[in-house]
Amino acid sequence: MIYARIVGTGSHLPGEPVTNDDLVRRGVDTSDEWIVNRTGIRTRHFAAPGCKSSELALIAARRAIEAAGCAADDIDLIIVATSTPDFIFPSTATLVQAGLDIGNGCAAFDVQAVCCGFVYALATAEKFIRSGSHRRALVIGTDVFSGFLDWTDRSTCVLFGDGAGAVVLEASEKPGVRASVLHADGSHHPLLWVPGAVAGGQVTGDPFVRMDGQAVFKFAVKVLDEVVREVVDLAGVAQDSIDWLVPHQANIRIIQSWAKRLGLPIEKVITTVNLHGNTSAASIPLALDCAVRDGRIRPGHRVVAEGIGGGFAWGAVLFDF
């Protein structure tokens, strides 16, 4: 039987950390105490003007490939999760392919599920590998949300940051990804969205992130508790066999609520939201890479990655590292 295992991780945060006090100095009507108490976020990173998602993705990808001990040309599938592509087309994945100088003609495409994008991309890549059609996949989450923030709206602008994270997924006879669960419910889209578009060469509608924070919190806590239980049942393993939960890094209160409902000690939850805020599709692979490189997540550990994004789209992947 063919399995898909994560054999390398990488990530990248652009520029220097931007503190809550830095935002206040920029004119945002807020305070360090207000942000920390409500979100747990202390710093975030913003890409330089003109810096695109593919640029962040390339750095994370190179680090993941190096960690995997393979060459870029060994990659035969690239999936990029992003809500902030460089262009309407081509896909950001093809730009990453070009940047890595991969000349083998491998498949490359984008996935858009906002903050759950990496979970969707990882689940998709695993199925390609399990089918036997592909052997080594590069899966990336990358977003530059700083260009879509309304700096007069403190309920959203303090939450987000820019970044990228990546993994290399490889065919193996040893179990890796054991189960994945994906869901969506588009009827909730007005609760978290950017209600703008490009038409006739002009931006139409509202080009900024808009969110009903309380409604998002309530929905997220409920469905992410359910989806973790669902993926554990699908994998046929005991919930207490989970060594680590790597959730989407949106808000420390949401993360703590998930852990409490699952009966999982907070010490088993990887949290990096304090360092980089909500980096959308990048947040899970960023947190995963951080925990792998600092030695918390080690070979043999059982991990659940879970996320929810605008739409809503949500899901979870359970894997043995």
C-alpha cells in the first residue's frame, strides 16, 4: 500500500516583527492590552510593498526541499494554497515552479480555501500520491493579507500578517497521512469575506477584509471540535493517541476553546499566533515548521492539523510524522 508522508517542512516570515505598539504609532485606534487580551497576538510580519505571495512561497519551499533532502527536480506536483495570488492568472504554483527552476513539466495549481487552504491542499496532494500517479509533492500555504486590510477597522487590521509555510509530501510504505476530512458551507460567506472583485479593469465592491467576529468565533469553535473527532474516527485511532494539535492560528481564545472542548491539554497544542498573527493559508504550515525545528514534533508523533476559512471552508488532516 502507498502512503504519503511529510518528509520536510519550511517557512518564511517577511521583514521585522511589527508589534501592537507599532500599530498604535501608525495610527490604529487600539492598544497592546486590547489586542493581547482579545487575540493573544503580540507581533505580526508584513511584506514590503510590491512583495508577492510567490516570493514568500519560494523561500519556504526551498527550506522544505532542503529539509526533505531532495532536489527541486524531484518534485512532481506543486499545490499552492493562497487567497492572495500574484495575478488573476497564471497560478501562483506555476510561478513557484519557475522560481525553483523545475523543468520536468510537473503539474502545478492553486487551491483557494482561505485559512483552510493548506488543509485542503495537503489532503489533495495526499490523494494524488496514494493513487500512485505522483511520488513527491510540494504543498505550500502563502498569503500577503496586508494589502487587503482596512487600517481604520481595528477589529480586522490587528489580526492578520503575511507569511508562507511549506511541506514536502513523499510516497512511502510507512503510514503518514492516515485520514482527512473537508467540509464547506457557502451560506455563511458574509461572515468573513472580501466583498470586492475586479471587473472591466477596475475594482468593484469593497476590497477589504470584513468579518463578524462573534459569529465566526461561535461557528469555528463548534465545527472544528466536530471535525477533529470526525478525522480521528475516520483514521480508526484513539483521540488520546494524538500527540499534537496544529490548529489554524487565528485567535488564542478560539484555540483554547477547541482544546477545552476536545479535552486536550493546551500543552499539546502548537500555538504561534502570538508571533505572526493570522497568516491565513500559511498559518498551519508556519506553526508546523516551528514545532518541527524546535524539536517538539518528532518522528513517530501523531499530529492533527485543522483549519477554518471564509466561505466557510473547514477541515482536518491526521498524520504520523
